[in-house]
Amino acid sequence: MIERIVTPVLGVNCYVLACDKTKKAAIIDPGSGSAMIKDLLRRHNLEVERIILTHGHYDHIGAAEELRKTLHAEVAVHREDAGMLTDPQKNLSRMFSKDYVMSPAEILLEDGQKFFIGEVQMKVIHTPGHTPGGICLLTDGVLFSGDTLFDCSIGRADLPGGDFHKLLNSIHDKLMVLDDQILVYPGHESFTSIGRERARNPYISGDLA
């Protein structure tokens, strides 16, 4: 089961992925809207095992601390973005006059790492470029792309820690090797697929690279 919640801060797509059989769940990128997220969990009777952050920007992590405390779930982030969670300058919350900080993540993710949510296997794909520790998450037929890949676009690389060439390399070397049929659930805006992006994304075709 995959449910999307468009959160209030900058329209981030927060996803709840759950194993139908065990009712174990993961929350991906809870940027805000904790009440909406908890309501969805109650309605589906889900138990959250892990809160997974695709990167450390404030708009993707802003509700993580509250949810961690109330749901007793562990937070996971790639080790290269771990320092962003505790630094309002690095996570950009200071830009929103929030100065948001949270406790360090319990789990530091690595490229290629696999883990289970219930009986659903997920694989970490390290895709630096938007941030140094940006990741995508691959499961059966679905890629959660965070702010790496969007519908006919890519993530920003002009923010602190961003690198345009690294981002393009991540997309070409790590994502465009996946099957066309894989659905892409991005961190903002609408769904897409690997095949659609391979055919229509101007950054991938080289028109805007």
C-alpha cells in the first residue's frame, strides 16, 4: 500500500508505504502535516517502523521529530546528510525563520543497502547532487525519487551542497539503468515513470544539460 499526503510546507509529497500483510509501515519525507499523517495511519491501522528521509532539507524533515516521538519510530537518512538534521543553516530551515533541529538519526543509510518494511523490500540508491546525501528508494515497481528526479525535470542544484554535474551523473548512472515501467513517486508534484523521463525529460536527453 502506498498513500501520498501533500504536506503544507512547499507541497512536499510525503508517502506512507505499508505491507498489506503485516501492517508495518514506513513514512517517507514527513516535511509537515503530522496530524494528517497520523490520521492516515490510524485509519489503516498501521504500525510505523521507520521514518525515512530522502535528504536533509527542512521541507522534507520538518515533522520527523514529532512523529518519531509519538510513534516510537527510528529515523533513517544517508550518512552524508546526517549533519543537516541538527543544523538549521544546513537544512535551510533558517531561510524560513524556523531554526528547526532534531535529534540525530538512529540509522545511517548507505548506497545499495536493503531492508524490509514488513515483507516489503526496499533498496537505497545514493543519488548525490541535490544534496550530498540525497537518496532514492526502490521497491517493487516503484521508485521514490525525493528531489532527485521529477516529472520532466530534476532537483535544484543551486542550494548549499548542491552539484549540478553530480546530480546529472546520479540520474544517468543510477536511475536511467532502471526499467521503463518503474513508476516514479517524486518529492514534489505529479507521478511519472522511468520510461517517460527517458523519453521526455530535457535534462536526460541533453537538451538542457
